[in-house]
Amino acid sequence: MRGVAVSCDDGQLTVTLTGWRRLAALQRGTSVPLAAVVSVDHDPAPRSRVGTGPRPPRSRSSGGLWRYGTYHGVQGWSFWAVGSGKGAVVVEAASGRYRFVVVEVDDPAATVAEIERARRDARAGGHG
């Protein structure tokens, strides 16, 4: 998705925002150590899984997402860069600033595969 870039380099998962998305989030993006990533998958209804306030997560049928920036919910801090949510990738981390990083990308399956491949490579490099 234009305005959101996800990359995996030097043991880091990095999300970079540009244009109006950067303005809406009030930050350039974030990064998470690949070693801290617990899970990563495509979830077209991320609000049902990641809460962003005192209320419980919404049902899968909730529409209109548009969420950019940092939020705190009962599950901890999360970073969001999501429009409609249909191409959302949810990354859960065990440590670091954010418990969840939720980003919308053009090709969620390819992004999930890239992150998983980078996690495997980081683990193999760390043990070899």
C-alpha cells in the first residue's frame, strides 16, 4: 500500500510511513526486533483481536477502521497503520514497546511470508 512500507533487515521488522499516513500517525513508523515476534498473520478484521481502548475488542463485523498511530488497550500498547483493514497484517511481539503492530499492505500473504522467512533466518543466524 502506498504510504506504508514493511521491511526486514538487520534483525528488525521495520514499518515506515510516508505522506498523509505519517501525519495521521504523528510518527514515521516503528520497528520491532525479529527475535521478539511471537506471531504474524493476515487478519482482515484486526479490531476483533487487538483492542485499542478500555472497551473490549469489536466484533468481526465492525466496519470502517481507519486507525493510525499508537494506542493503549488492555493487551498493552499497539501501533496501527490501517485503512479499511482488508489487507491488515497483525504482528504480535513478546517484548519491546508494542505488543501488537497492525499494518495494512497491498499483499498481506507476501508480507506474512517475508516476515516469517526473516524470523527463520534470524533464528538460524543466531544459533549458527
